[in-house]
Amino acid sequence: MAKVKVLNQQGVEVETIDLNDAVFSIEPNNQAMFDAVQVYRSNSRQATSKTKTRAEVRGGGRKPWRQKGTGRARHGSIRSPQWVGGGVAFGPTGKQNFKLKMNKKVRVLALKSALSTKFKDNAVIVVDKVEFEEPKTKQMVATLEALKVEGKAFFVFNEDTINDNAILSSLNIPTLNLAYSDQINVYDILNCKTLILTKDAAQEIQEVLTDGAQE
């Protein structure tokens, strides 16, 4: 079992806990992590791009000139794709489906690999709890400074035990990303410089991923 220090909001060590090697100390699988990031980014895409076909462009209902005798190429509409101002052939329709699926075992492997990568890089911080009496951004900023967090951070907490004021105090910090422990993904883990876990979140993640590996 890998050991990690548990810090309080002031950055002082309060205890040491064991982290499951099967979750935080495996040999990272780069292909699984790559696939997970690709799936996440693809599923985040919105099919908002749209071009008009020749049937949707205004005008072009009249044949521009007679079929024969003019010496010019025959045309039936000035809105066909080869005309300037015409419709677009094979353009985006606004109905594209970018959704991808991922095998559950590969998804679990990718999460374990991402967590192990962060732990190997000494980029994992476990905090006992984060509680504030009132929602104040400066309180969360002070907590991050006490934990010596610099750059982009990913704060993961347990939905049942997190203090609501802690969440509200984090929303205006652009370099801090938040997630419940049952909603983490490989992209957010790898895209941060520091991974911050509450003690309860770390325990839940280990339970979920070890159970998922056995299914």
C-alpha cells in the first residue's frame, strides 16, 4: 500500500493513510488514457455547424439560360454547388453524432492509469476536509496557498460530505476545476497540475474502481 499524508485546510499534516496500489500505483496504460481522452472530447462536441444545401439557399429557381445555343455550359440553377453563392455539397448538417462508447474495463483501466500517473508525479494532495462558515472566494484561495497549490488544480470531493460553502467559494477561481468523486474523468485528471482529493473522495474512488475491476 502506498502511503500519503492527509493535510488540513492550513496545510498541516493530521494523519497518514494508505492508498490502494491497484488504483494509485499501477503501470499506466497510455493507450487506454488516450482512448478515454478521445472519447471524452468527442462526446463533448456539439453539432452546431450547419451549411445550406442547394435546396435551402434562397433563389435559383429559374434556369439561368436555355439549355442549348448559347455556347455556355448547361446549368439548371445558380444555386448549385459550383456557383458562387450556391449551396454547399456534403457540408455539416447540424445533425452529426459525435458520440463514442468505451468498454467499461478500459474506462476503469484509464482512470487507474491517470490516477497512478498523478501519484507517481507527486501531484496528488489529500485533505481531511474543507469547510467554510460562509462562501468566500478568498477563503478557498487561502486554502490553496496553504496547500502550496500552483497552476491548474482539480478538486475532487464526496457529494455526501462536502461543505456547500466550499463549493460556492471555488466557483470564481478560474484555475480550479471541481467534480464529485463519482464523476471524475481521465481528461480532467491529466489536464491539471495538481489533483486535490478529500479523504472521503479518495476512499470512494478506491472502492468504486476496485469493484469495477472485478465486474
